Amino acid sequence: MKAPGLSLSQRLLLLTAVALLPSLAILGFNELSLRRTRIAEIHDYALRMSELASLEMERLLTGAGALMVAVASAPVELGPGSECATYLNHLTSALPQLTLIDITDIDGRSLCANRAAPGDLAPELSASVRAALAERFFAVGEYSELSAGPALLMGTRRTDDSGMITGYVIAAVGLDYLGGMLKERSFPQGSALTIADRNGVILAREPFPEDLVGTRVPEAFLPRVQGTESGTMQVVSQDGTERVLGYQPASKPLGLYVSAGTGVADAMATVNESSIRSLLLAGVGGLLALLLALSFGRRFIRLPVLRLLQTIKAWRQGDQTARTGMQPGPAEFHQVGHAIDELLDELEQRQAAQQEAEQHRDLLARELDHRIKNLLATVQAVARQSFRNANLPRDALDAFYGRLSVMADAHKLLTAQKSESASVEAVVRTAVTPFYGVEQQRFSLAGPEVELHAKAALSLAMALHELCTNASKYGALTSEGGRVDIGWALTEGHKLILTWRESGGPAVTPPSEKGFGSRMIERALAADLGATVSFDFAPTGLTCTIIAAETALLGRQVTGAGPFQPVPAVLDRS
């Protein structure tokens, strides 16, 4: 996997961010734990609020029940024209929460009441209360519509001395009173309190009583209204507010459903504010950590690295005195800088030694070149003195002197380059330069850059000199329109192919036997280049093809012909 191209500052920031991840994870875990704890607290609070509201309703209704028991036991005369109605009116004036007190017989027919509205005294209105009183002494009924307004019915038994039920006392608690009692309570913002009968009809509600009193709770809540266990749940209330409700089912002794809701948004406000503060502090702390990391990184990391890079750059640009100046110590950058200084010192020493060696080699090369030139001059002088009275042909002497000259020029080419090799193009140009035409170029050269060993270069120069000499005597160079095309290429097998093509000269006839020049070319090239030489004496001009082995080349070189394309048949032979 390729590493991303990040700068040191970016890497340091990334490292700091990764180092902050555990802290952020711990912060996130703490925030989650805090929220879960707060939610649990809200559920517990809502359940306790519902229990308190249920106890308060039980206290209220128990007080009304005690009054009803007193009425049931009072020795008052019943019937029309009796003082019973006056007694009951006196009681309701003292207890305004009771909108109706009705003493009935065992069938629910009114015997005495504080109000005379026929609908309020109908036996069927109190049927469910009377049915419940068959099993217990006091019972809370259901939502009822009376002439004085909506009310909650409740009742108690009337018995004789033997304990037989002789009738009932039915009372109604006005829902306006219950609503007023809820309004007097202090509710945290977003909270709600609901009281409903066993059928789910809402008797009192805060807030928004005017919209919900007298309506039924949603069907989804009925299992909790008519259930047997208290509990909590998180819901969206009828007024659209998300709350945690604590509820007491109507199956409890009170006989009413009581729920207390706590607004989630308001209850979680402090936690949310704390979370926001924590996130802001974490963000500011993380940003501060990144800025500090960037600042300290630039001072303690980037600057030392730049110092190292600047030292290396100055060294490359030729400043041999450039050093980091860092001393060894516990700091890693100082250790690296000291190591770089030691390396530069060693390189400087090596370069000085190399320069001294090169100067010594140049001195030896110049001395050798001088001695070889003196030796060749001495050989030429000795030859001239020896052949002065030998009556040798002038052509033979010129050929001998020309070969000595080519050897001198080839040696000069090698020593001028201060190398143990020479390019094919340089060797060819050295060999053919003495035969260039004055008015027009008689030679064309084409081929890639190919390096030859020194011995191979010298032999190739000698062979080309022989070809040039032969062409100037018998071949293309004897006529004004004659020319020679020299090209070379490398094959896939890394062999050098050099082709000499003459054209524009006199008609060529094959020789009856090989001359000294041809034999010299074949032997010298075979010995020094591992080459094979072929001559094609076509009437239009001589073609000489030299195929040299890879051992004549300097190292592994790129194959190709460059601008020169050798004859296909020659490539096949190679």
C-alpha cells in the first residue's frame, strides 16, 4: 500500500488527532452514561409524582367518603317535607366540592337530595356505583354529566341494625373542583398530570384541561388504565409534547387512573447544556492541542528536518563546508544530524582522495601519451632511415606511414577522452577524416550511440583506414561523384553490425586473391572484436560488413539501429 504524501506537520496533526480519540471516546461514553442515568431519574421521578398525586386524590375522596358515611348514619327523617333536604344543603354549602348528595333506597330511587333536577336523581345514573357497593363499603364511580356540570360519582352503603343494606348515599365531586385543585399545584415546565376514571375518560388534566377533560385517553393507553401494575413509559402526549409518564392504574383501591408526566426536553435541558459545554470544551481543547502540536512540531521537528535538508542541498550545490553542526546526544534528530556530518566528512575525504587519484592518473596518461607519440615518431624516423635505400614502392611506404598515423590518432582519441573506451561514431570519424572531400562531403555516417573497448576501438580504426585507403586507390573515392555510406546498429543479440557501402565509383571486379589489407582487416577484427568480416564486390561498389561480438562492447547497451537500417540479409546472418 502506497503511503500518503503527508508533510511532517500533517503527520503530527494526524498523530495528535489519533491520540485524542481515546479521550473523545471516554467523553462520549460519559455523556451517554449521564444521559442514561438522567433518563432513569426522570422515569423514577415521574413514577413518584404519580404516586403522590394518587395519594392526594385518595385523601380527598376518603374525606368525602367519611362525610357520606356520616350522612348514611345520621338519624334524619327521610321523605318529602322532611328536614333531610335542609341538612344536605347545609353540608354542600360547607363542602363546595360536592355538587350532589343523594340518599336513595336499595333500588336507587332518591329519598332525599340537595338538588331536585330529575336527571341528577335517576337510578340508572348511579347503577355502576351501587353495583360496586355490593362488594365493598365505599366505591368511586365514573364520569357523569350532571345539571351542575361534569362530576365524579361515588357512594357508600346505608344499613340497618342487623347490617342489611337498606339504601345508599350517592355523592358527586365537581370536576371544576378537581381541575382547580390541579391548577394550584406547582408543575415543572413541560410536566402534565392526568386523572381518569376506570373507562379512561379524563376527569382532570393540567395543562390544557379545556381541550381534554371529558375525552377518552388514546386506545394505546387503555391497557395501562385498566392494568394492574404501576409503571413508566416515554410517549408523545395528546398535546404533542414528549414526556415520561408515571402511571397508577384504575385497578388500585382508589379506582382512578392517575398519570404524571415529565417533559423530556425540559428535564434533559440541564444535561443537554452540560453536553454542549462538554463538546465545546472538548472542541476547544482539541483545537488547542492541535495548535500546540503544530507549533511545537514546527519548532522541535520541522526546523531540525529543514536544517538537515538545507545542509544536504548546500552540499549538493557544491558547498563542501556545509554541516548541520548537531552534536550527538539523546535527541534523535541530533543523532541523525551528527551521522550526516560524519558521512559528509567521509565523502569529502573520499572526494579529495579521488581527485588526487584522478590527477595522478591524468599525469600518468599524459606521460604515456607523450611516450607513445615519441615511440611512434621514433618508429617512423627509423623506418624512413631504413627504407631510404631499400628501393621499396612509394605506395607501400605511404600505407605503412598511414597506418602509423591512424594508430596515433586512435590513441589520441582514447587519451583525449580520459577513458578506456570510445564511441563507434568517434572512431569512424577519426579514421575517415583524412579522406573527406574538400568541396563536398564524401562520407555519410548513421547509427546509435555505441561504446567500444579501447582495444576494439583501435582495431576498428585500423580496419576503416585500410578501407578508406583502398577506396581512394581503387574504389568510390577515386571519382568525383563517389561516396561511402557507413552505418552501424545493435541486434537483439547485442552484436554490433557495421556496414561500409561504396557507390558512384568505377565498376568493381572481384580480386583474384586477398590482399594484405583484406587479411589485416579480417585478422585484426577477429582477434580484437571477435568479429566476422564479409566483402561483397558488387559492380556498383564494394560492401564490407563487420559483425562484432558482444565482448567488444562496453557493458549492456540499448539495441536499435538509430537512423541507419542494416541490410536484412546481414541481420539474418548475425
